[in-house]
Amino acid sequence: MNNLLDGIEEVLLMGPGPSSVPPQVYEAIGKKTLGHLDPYFLKIMDELKERLRTLLNTKNNLTVPISGTGSAGMEACFVNLVEPGDRALILVNGVFGVRMREVASRLGANVDALEFTWGAPVAVADVAKKLGETPYRIVAVVHAETSTGVRNPVDEIGALLRGSDTIYLVDTVTSLGGIEVRMDDWGIDALYSGTQKCLSCPPGLAPLSFSEKAMAKLGARKSKVPNWYLDISLIANYWGQNRVYHHTAPVNMTYALYQALLLILEEGTQKVFKRHLDNHLLLVKGLEEMGLKMVVEEPWRLPMLNTVWCPEGIDELAVRRRLRSEFKIEIGGGLGPLAGKIWRIGLMGHTARKENVERFLDALRKSIS
Ligand SMILES: Cc1ncc(COP(=O)(O)O)c(C=O)c1O
């Protein structure tokens, strides 16, 4: 019988995710599947939680990977921390802020969205003004807006909420593993991420962490969490000391995340962040030498997700197709109002290497000439 899997080629993943997966992580996935309550697997789970805490700079007990992609992490945060009628403030400057607004609205929250220009960061003064006018149960923002390449000032927004009753929720899907995330220092109460960006795993798990304050809010809910699968109090019973079966954990993906975290911590987080930054600077230099213009102002650029304007007269999609077919490189196009206008070039995790930047610049030069 025909097997399409035999035809899968090696593609250099330089889009907005997934990123390239290192061989050690593929090896980890291929290890023998253990039972999800096997004592050896439980040890792996415990060490994984500890390593996640290290990368997140948190002491939060509830720090676990949710079964599902980044969007499952987003849903898990909102569905546990929001009840119908709760006031939620979503800071929106790209596709994933828009998605947060949609998720919160579907849960019956009373949602206000503070909108900012796509390609520019969230303006902290505007957030401060809004918070002065209305008390919110939850404020949510995306750290690294993958749709635009902007880093939002998550630490400064956290400072505005310090000491308040408000839950501070941050999306770190694209940032985690590529730039610093300091959950406790920045006053973040709930956070989720995804495995397929700077953690260099295939897609499939969503690291999530809740502070004591978030856990207290969850415990004080008037209504049951409406989603059984993502109910954190049930999931905590499996990942905690009770080990109560909730759903069958994706065992081999858990190995992958365990290995990926090990690689990051063994390389050293500061070295990993510097590798992302150095390669980003090399990429920007090469793009600017070709006469291309970056979308985002320098202080707010993400090292792991670079957005560049497609020059006048060049067919944005045709260039991406040529990169993929002739050079075996994947990059991303724009989303929403930026569709057809920009390219999104990922330097995430294992992909963030000099040889990849050089290979890409050479291929792009040939593709636009
Ligand atoms: C910032 C951000 N949040 C959330 C998501 C959703 O993650 P997933 O596609 O893994 O569900 C993405 C995916 O690209 C993202 O970049």
C-alpha cells in the first residue's frame, strides 16, 4: 500500500511555528510508551514540572502541560478563571489577542477589548487609564504576538496590577524558551504556552501555570468549570500527589517536552536567549542589506518572529511557494490586515542558528531577484 509518510521531506521550518525539532526530541518521542500511571512515568512527570518551573521562573505548584495545543492552554485559562458576567479586559494588538477576546466572550464574560495598532506594542498608559475607570476580574495580554512580531511590555502591565484582586493572564506561546519569562517577578497569575515554537517540540502540549491567587479564584467559583476536559482542579489531581486518572496523558509527547526542556536548561537559558537575539540581529542585517524594511520598531521586535514588508511589485505568495519548493524552506505570510503584505520569518528554538539564517537569506535573495 502507498505510504505518504515515506515522502516527507526535510523542510527548514522558519515560519511562525512549528519550528525545527532537534534529533534528541525525535528520539524521545520514539521511546517506548509507558502506562500513564506507571511509576517511572510519574517520575518523568515530576521532573518535567520542576523544569517548567525553572524556565518560567515560578514557584507555582500548579505548573503542568495541558493535553492540546496552545489554544487549549488559552481555553483552559479562561474557562477556569472566568464566570458568566465577569469583567474581562483583553489587550488586543494582533490575531491572538482577538482569539482571547473570542474565547472569553464565548464563556459569557463581560469583555472589554483595548485595541492597539497591529505592529505596535500595547501602550501601558492606556491600560493604566482603563484600569482606573473599571475594576476587572481578569486582564489578559499576549507576550509575543506571533501575527505581527511585537513584544508586549508584560512586566510593566503586571506592575499596574500588583496588589489588586485582578487575575493577570499572559500568553507565552511564542515567547517561552526564546526570551525571558519571569512569571513570579512580573506578577503573572495564569500563563500558557505551546510546545511547537521556541521549545522545539512538535505541536501537542500547552504548558500552563497558575499562581496561588489564580488557584484561590478557581476554588471560589460560584459555578462549576463548564468544560470537564480542561477543568484544572481535576487535572491537578492527576499531576499532583493523588495521581487520580482524569484522561490518558499523551505519554510520548510528554517525553518530548521533558527532553526539550532538558536541552534548553543544559545549554543554559541565558545562552539560549542570546542565540535567538544574535541570529535575529544577523537576519535583520541581511534583510536590510537587501533593501527590505522591518514591520516593527526596534525595541519591540521579537527575536524569534521577524516581520518584514514584502516590497512593491513582488508577489508575496509566489516567493513563499518558491522558498518551499526550490529551497525547502517554510516561512509564513501575514494574517488579518497584514495578509499579502508581510512575511513572517521564525527563528524559534532549534531553528535559531547562523547556518539557517545564512541559508534563508541566500534563498530569499534568489527568490526576489
Ligand atoms: C501567541 C499565540 N497564542 C496562541 C496560539 C495558538 O496556539 P496553537 O496554534 O498551538 O493552538 C499561537 C499559535 O500560533 C500563538 O502564536
